Amino acid sequence: MELRWWLLGFNDKVRIVKPDMLAHELQNGLFDPLTGLLLRRATEEHLDRILAAGQRNSRPLAVAVADIDKFKGVNDTYGHSCGDVVLKEVASRLKKGCRTCDVVGRWGGEEFLIILPDAEQAEALEIAERLREVIAATPIMMDPGHTDSPSLSITISMGVRCVP
């Protein structure tokens, strides 16, 4: 029961939800259906909790924002379905490139927020650089099911802010 109240606490108002609807509500309210990452509001909730815990325990915290470079051009030139492929692949690479304690969320259209608990400035910058390199290293296949599919080289820009 405690878990149910905690999960329902993501909304401003507490509601009682039938158990069979709980999974559906959580999936749609917390996760981006395209990328599978946390949505902005859920990411903000995590950030608030991790920041408060870090302040209580005098632990550092870093936050990185990643933005896909020239993403509008991808959508305009290749169409929104190709843009969706790029978003999914960038999200996947960001998630795989992070530590298990990190939180990756979709912040906006082509923006991602990465919460890096217990990361000092030097480590946060290393993680951000590694993620940037992972995205740029391999072109993204527009149709991953076919080996002769066209591919796009994608880069991201990142900013990092550290809270001592």
C-alpha cells in the first residue's frame, strides 16, 4: 500500500486507481512512449528527491542537458518517422552509456536531462564527454532491420551543472 501511495504521488492530487489500471496510468504518466525514458515531470520528481537526499547527506550532484544538434533539419529533410528513429536511438545510447545510478529523462522535443548522483565536476564532465562520443561514433540506421538502410551521423551538444 505504501508503494501505491508513493507511485500515485506523482500527481498534484491523490487518486485511488483500480489495480488493473495502475500499470497503464504509470506507463502513460511517467514514461515517454517513443523513447521509454522518463517524461519531464517524472524526471523533475527524481531530481527533487535526489537533490534533497544529496543535501541531507552532503553528497555532490551533477545534471547534464543533452540536445540533438540540427534535429529540426532531420525532421524537415527526412520526415518525422526518421526523426523518431533518431530520438529512440539517441535515448538508447544515452541510457546504455550512463551508470546504473543515473537517471535519464526526455526533457523536451530533442532534449534530454541526465541526473548524475554522487558525481563531482570532473566525473560529470567525463561522463558527458563519453556520452557525446558514443552518440557521434556510429551513424544511426534509418531502418535498423535492413543492413543497406541509409544512415545519419548525429551529434549532441551537452551542458553540465554541478551542485557541490
